Amino acid sequence: MDSQNQYCVSRPIYSTRAFEHVNEKQVRETKTIKERLRNSVKCSPKLIPQIIKKFFPILNWLPIYQLKQWLPGDIVAGVTTGMVCALQGLAYSLLVGVPPVYGLYAAFFPILTYFILGTSRHLSVGPFPVTCLMQGAVVLSLAPDELFLYHGNTTGVNGTATLVVNTTARDATRISIATSMTVLIGLFQVWFGMGVVQVGFLVRYLSDPLVGGFTTAAALQVVVSQLKLIFNVPTNNYNGILSLFYTIGDIFKNIKQTNMVDLIAAVLTIIVVMLVKEFNTKFQKKLPVPIPIEVIVTIIDSGVSYAMDLSTNYGAENFLFIPPRSPDVSLFSSFGGPSFSTGVVSYAIAISVAKVYAAKHELIVDGNQELIAFGISNIFCGCFSGFVATTALSRTAIQESTGGKTQVAGIISALMVLIVIVAVGPLLQPLQKVSYLQCKCVKILIQSCTIPQCIWVLTCLACIFLGLDVGLLTGVIFELGTVVIRTQFPTCSTLGNVPSTEIYKNMKDYKNIIECPGVKVFKCAAPIYFANIEYLRDQIKHTVGFNAVRVFKKRNKALKKIHQLIKKGKLKVTENGLVPVAPLGVDNEAFERERDPEQVEGGAQQEVNGGARPAAEVEVQVDWSSTLPVSVRIPKVNIHSLVMDFTAVSFLDVMAAKSLKLIIKEFMRIGVNVYLAGCDDEIIMKMESMGFFDEVVNRGMLFISVHDAILYIKMETDSENSDDSMAEKISQMQDDKAPPPFTEDEDLIETYDNQHLVSSCTLSTVLNKLI
């Protein structure tokens, strides 16, 4: 390796307590809830302009609008997007189940309010097929055709009067339901649990795989809903579980009633639109603007339908334009749940698209302000007989790619829609419904991770079989469940040291990694809480290779048997330790007697009862790694220290802290020291507030990094029998109650300053320098 690519770090060995002492840790100021509320509602003359600009983002960009640079692009983008927006509004009205003019209202009115309140400069606001389909499911379930049947003037084969749908009453009821639901969606977004109370973050739980699976299922729902228009066959209105399959069954059941004119027009429209779309994509760099195939097809189909009078001659179904009307607020109680879910989905789609283009152009999007903007836009749109508004990916892409810089392009597109409503609308009355079909290819992005795949597939299947509302909820629950499972069974590993560095990596991932003798380094890469603490305990057992509780019980059992042998006189104490009076079948290598310091100074020891001493006067140390004189199998403990790497632990709850403290004490009572490395200051504060530390589990076991802990362990192990132990001096410096060691003990300062953590040296080299 090139010597220029190396670096050396020289610093003291820090425990957490020593680091806080040296760097003079400050006590954080904590504010009460009352103080926080007081500061949040505090207002001053300087804050008033900021508050106004926050709620009216147009004041941030309109004063700096660059007329010469931005206006030409906004005009081109506005005209192009406006034509597409008008046609999509007409098409998406089919999904809601209302006459087409209300789709134009939904494409016009929301733009006016979003122009003032929105924070995204590139969104094209208006109807979107997924939200329209969700709203249409409610409209069709509350106002099905069966409720508006009456006996017509004609008779059937059996002589009975045929049943005819009262389209005027049906459309009036559906319009009332759709507009009322739109207003309620707006209220949800502005007030009930969203914008005003600042909980727009809830939409962050809608991940990309979840939204992808949901939109794919919604696209399938759109295709099925348009099949009945392509074939022009009667179908019942279904909503809920398996509604998609019931609709498909009705289509095939009535396939013989297909109107061939509508079918031919639909097939030709789909083929032409798809071919031109592919042409636009292939030559998008050479074309100044995409070919507006939707506009061209609409004009051609309108002319053909008008010239051939398809409605009269062939029974092709046309649109009729009806004046707008105000919403009925009394219907709010009929669709509270669907309104909330539709509001969440519409906002999720809009904010995700807005963030994409904001990142592309280095702009900022305020999530909560977007909620308020869309909420007010939906209320305004509902009051003028429109339906739910969000954004469409295709329209936004067109507006941005054709040069749109600000929402001025949105206002121009709204003017184009207004022209269609006022002047061009009557010319579209002969247009067949099948000409409004929107064709899109669904692309399934296969992710490299299996969990996103599962979320995508399950959400898609749930939305297909259970319906969009229940399917979305199922997907969210499953997604949150995967998060819980991943934290409940976190990734745990045993770390080893990369030679000549302070780097510690998973032993399974690298070959050139060494493990410190007598030390295990355990890492948990997840928050520790009540649900995963038992799993963490099992992983620690697996890492160290033994059960600390079982070792403790086995040792106690062995000690009891040893005491019984001493009482029975089968073991006695000599100068060489405990020896059996009679053969016990095993060698007594595990025991040696500790001499009394006074007896060592005084000379010879006293012999009692023929060389044996009373048990009360015998102090015995057990070498548990040697063979014991009793028939008790004790698990081998091959380590003297355990280091827990908590650098990836971001949370610790009360139950986990209690269990972790118990785990530490279980190891310490069998002679294994435990050290916690890399704890964040927040975690340490949590530990202190929960009473984690006491006389046994104290702050002295906290270290800044794993390498600091390892160096401390090595020094403590190598110098434990020395009178001038370096580890003791570090411990003295860590004592919070002791006077500052850096001002009163010059020898200690010199010793401490020489304790450096050098990344380019091995541990043994560092220890040789220190000792």
C-alpha cells in the first residue's frame, strides 16, 4: 500500500468518563412542555413575514421571477400540459362515474389554489387515475344503476315493460357524492390529523415498494374498469373483496352484447396512441415538444363521430355536459373511512413526485405545507363540483421536460382547460367514451432485496383481492411488520481486529482479521428494546460459547461438593494446596491455598489436626480451567472480558436496560468483565435516567470506541499484578469525584499523555510503549 495513503492517529485512551472529564461535558438544558408550547406560539414583528411566506409560498419565488429566462418555457409547458390535462380530466371522469365536464372542473380549479399555496414549482395538479378509481368505488357503491331503474315505454319479449336507467337522477346523485367526498378529503388533509396538527410524516410509512405494488394493482383496476367501456357491455357495480373478478365475470358474461363500433374505435385509439408514444420516447431529444397525440386523436374521433352520427346510427355512447352544482355536506358520514384513505394516497403520490423534481432542481418541498395546499385545493374543487385532485406522473413529466420552471406554467395550463370548458366543450359532445382511454405500461421493478419484493407483491395481491382500501391498509401493516421483525431479530456479529489498525470488522467477512486472546467483541446493529432483548441474550451466549447462568450454577454445585469433602476430611490443606486424604479418582489441580499475609511475614504456618486446618480458616482459590476433584462438568470459560459494541444502538427502553444490566452482572459474577463501547450520549443519558448504573455496573465500563476498550483490557491484564498499574491510574482519572488529575499530579499527566491510540501500530507495540 502506498505510504501516502496512510495516516496515524495519536490520542489518549479514552473511557467515556475520562473523555467527558477531559473535554468538560456540559449539562443539556431541558425545557418543559409548557416552555416548548410558549416558544412555539411566540410571535414577534420579525416572524410575521416568515409566517406569511410559509403559508403563501408564492411570495418566495414570484418576486424573483426571471421574466426573460423563465416565461417562454412556462408558456410552452403550460400550453402542452393544458391540452393533456383537459383530456385526462375527461378520461378520469369515467373512473369516478360522473359526466365529463366535472373532470374538466377537477383539472381546472385545484390549479388556482395550488399556484398560491403549493411549494413545488413543477407539479401539475389535477386528477389521477388511482385516486379517481378509489373515489369511483365509493360513488358506484352508493349510487348503483339499480337504484335508478324505471319502467320504459317499450316492452320486452315476454310482454313486460323494459327497465331503463334514469341517467339524469343517477348522475345528479353521483355528482353530489363525488363533490361531497372531495370536500371531506380536503378537510382531512387540512385539519383532521394532517396539515394543521403537523403529522404529514405519516405518509413516510408508504415506502416505494408499497406504493409500487399499490399503483400496479390500481392500474389493473383501471384496465378492468375501462374494459366495459371498450366492449360497451352492462356490468354490475362491485366494491370490496374480489370485486375485480366479479367485474371481469360480468364482462365475459355479457360479451355477446359488445358494440362493435365502440370496440373498433377503442382498439384503433389504443394502437395509434401507443405507437406515437413510443415514437415520442425514441426521438424525444430531437423533437422540440412531444407530439400531442391525445389532442390529435380526440379531434379526429370527434369529427368522425359527428360526421357519421355514431350515437344515433350505431348506439355509440356519447358524453353530455351538465352545469356544476354545490356539494351536499350531509353525505359526509357515508364515506369517512374511504375519504381518509383516499386523502392519504393522493398526498403520498403528490409528495413523492414533488420530492423527485425538487431534488433534481435543488429546491425544497415542505411536506406539511403541501398537505394544506392540497387540502384547500380539494375543498375549493369540491365546492365547484370537481373531484379529488393530486398530481399525475405523466403531466408533471411533460410540464418539467417542456421547459416549465414555476407554477406559472400551471396557471397557463389552467387557462387551456378553461378554454375547453367554455368554448371547445360542446364540440367534444359527439366524442365516444372509448376515445378517452388512457393506456399505460406497468413496469415491475425487481429489487435486489427480498423484503421490498415481498412488500410489493403482497400489497399488489392484497389490493387486487381485497380492494384498494383494505389492500393498502394490509400493505402498510405488513410493511410495519417487516420493520418489527427486522428489529426483533437484529444482525449480531463477532468482531475482530484488522492488524495494525483500530478497525474492527465481522470475523465471518474477512480472512485477515485477528481476535484478541481472552476477549470477545460483540456487536448489535439495531435498537435494543423489550421485543429483542431475549434474542440479544441468545446471541451473546452464541458469541461467547457458554451460558453465564449455567456456569455460575455449576460452579456453585462444585463448591458445595468441595465443602462437603472438606467437612468429611477427604480433603486437607497443605503447603501445596488441597490434597485428597484418600484417592478420589481425579487429580486435584484446580485448588491452591492463599496464604495469610501475616503468616507469610511471620514464618512457618501452623498445622492443625495432623496437617489440616479448620475450614473457616482456609481461603481457597479455584482454577476453573483445571480438572476438579469432584464429578461436576463445568462449561469452560475461555474469555476474561466481553466488549459490547453499541455504536449502532440508537434506542434502549426500560425493560431492555434492566435485562442488559442483569446480563452484565451474570458475566461479572463468573469473573468475566464487561465493557460497553461506542455508546451515544443519548443512550448514556437514557441509562442514567433509568438507574442503569450502580456500584457493580458503573460508568467505568463505558468506552469511546472498541479499540479504547481493547487497549484498556490489555493494559489491565498485563499489569494486574503490578503495584504501579497503568489501568489503576486510568481508573483514577475516570473518577468523577476525584480532583482533576491533569493539574495536581504531574507524573500522572506524563503517564496519561503517553497512552496513545496509534492506528499504524499493532496492539502489542502500543502496549510495549505504554508499559
